[in-house]
Amino acid sequence: MAAPHLLDGRLKIRHLVLMIAVADQGTVLRASEQLRVTQPVVSRGLQELEALLEVRLFERGKRGMTITAVGEVFLEHARAVVAQLNSAAEHVQEVASGEIGTVTIGTHLAGSNRLLPDAVGAFKRAYPRAGVVIQEATPDLLQVSLLAGAVDLVVGRLAAGASDVRLEQVALYREPIRVVVSADHPAASMRDPQLRDLIDDPWILPVAQTQLRGELEAAFAREGVELPQNRVETTSILTLRSLIVSSKYIGVLPELIARDDRQLRLLPTPLEGVSRTVGVSSRRDVPASPVCQAFLACLVDEGRRIRGSLQ
């Protein structure tokens, strides 16, 4: 006897559901009541399934339906198929609601100390089963990764008027850049230090060709002073902080980073025109997944809170 072809389109999911209901309820009447269909619909469905399988699944009797040995074998598979479909439906719903899946975030300094950790915390509280991957790189490399699809979102400083047209940028808050020293640096006790008062100290500055470096050069020029001769240039936040704390360097940092660090002090030294807009970038041509949308909503909420704290 040749095995029946169950994938030729004749077998329907309703056949499996009908069989399970009859097996569980014991009669066509109770099965029809459970499924809220008529008895002829149940009887006809069972007949179609038996004709397709070319076997008798139930013995019909005065007391109801008794499943056959062959029926028991097929019933086990029917239950497994229906269970898998129910599981698939739940999984799809979880993914659609952002409860399951993984979002990959790229970051570099801006937003990495407050915005991103707070957003991750809020996101994981709401979606504990979802995954979050955070990758750190320089802004140029992060943009390449975003356009290539290697990361879903990039959190950081938004470029002023130089964004790739393929990117969607959402500004979340504007954060001042401040002059920073260690808590025991002599400048920390000065009443109103100006850039010219600090020019002979060792400094640590961003590397050339960065947006922040250009803004700092303009700020120094407006004060009539050149950049410090005694300086180190780096993009490493760990190196920058270590030199400020342990080697008495003067540096510049986003206000929120320095404000939350007990070993650092913010100087009142003005840096006119030096600030950064922190936000999130995504691709315009790729619809965001549900989990990505959920994380973006957390970023927007946390950005609103931070914006309020800076006002």
C-alpha cells in the first residue's frame, strides 16, 4: 500500500483540528459543540481525512467514537502539528510586538554613558526575552556598518548638515561640551578660569578632522588664543579620563559624562558654540523590525528625560 500524499493540498489544518476534538470529546456532537460548528461539518471532515489516509480512524458506535490503533498513531502526529502551529503563531506575535528578537546598536561616546544604558534598562524591563547587542566604533565606521545592515541603529552625535541622504536622523537632546579637570587639579579651585588662564597646562583634545576638534579650534580662536602646545590627541574615552584623573591633564567632555563622575570637575570656562546634538540614526530604505521599533521608542523616551534634566 503506497503512503498517502499529505502535501498535495488536500489535507487541511481543519482536518487535524476536527480529529483532535473528536478524540478528546468522544462524540461528534460534543466535538461540534467545542468547535462551534455543526455535526455534519465534523462528520464530513472526518470522512475526508479517512479517505485521504485510506484508513479508518474511528469506530462508530452507539456510545460514541472509539479511536482505532491506526487513529492513535495519526492522532499523535496531528497533535504535534497543531501544537507547532500554535507555537509558531505565538512566536510571530512575540516578534511582531517586539518581545522576541535582537537589536544591534552602534555607539561612540555620545549617549553611551546615560542615554544608551538607560534605554537598554527600560527596554529589557519591558522585553526581557529580547536581545541587545552593542558595538562601539568610530562614527565613520558606524555609518558604514549601518548602511551595510550590520547594525540596526547608531546612537551618538548627529553630524551637522552632512548626513547621508540614505539615513534617517532623530535628534533627542543637545548637550554642552565642557572643560573638565580632576577633582584635585589646581584649576578646580579657581573662581572663573578662562581659556587663556589654562593654556600652559597639558591638555587632551579630540583628533584633527573631527567635528568637535573644529568647534574647539573656533572657540579658542574667538578667545584670541591658540590651541595648547602641550597636548595629547585621542578618540579613546578611557585614555582621556585616565590622563585627566591621574596626570592632571585638562580635557573636554560632554557635560553628562563629566557630571556623573565623582573624580572629575566641570569648570565654568566658557566654550561658546561647542555642543553636540545627540540622537539616533537608522536607514531610510529598510523598514525597522518590531524589536528595533520598540528599542527606538525607549531611546526617544529616555532622550526626553535627559533633555529635561539639561534645561
